Amino acid sequence: MLASLLVFAALFAGYVLHEHPTVLPAVAGVAALFSIGGVIFTVVKRLNRQRP
């Protein structure tokens, strides 16, 4: 689920940069999605590692 969301965000970023190169807020939003996704992925990975 998380991986597909990150792929979607990357594809959306590519579309936005190709179609509307002056839309900086959308690029910033996609960058924020990547950051949030990375944090969630790291937390989930650490939580799963601590389980017996």
C-alpha cells in the first residue's frame, strides 16, 4: 500500500512537472508526501523489527 502510494506520488510529480512546470506548490506537496511516506515506512519497519 505504502509503496504504491509513493509510486503514485512520483508519477504525479512527473506529470505536474511536465504539464505545468510553474506549479511549485504541487511539487512541494509531492515532496511532503515523499517525506511523510518515508517517515511512516521507517516507523513501521522499526515496529515490525521489535516484535518477537
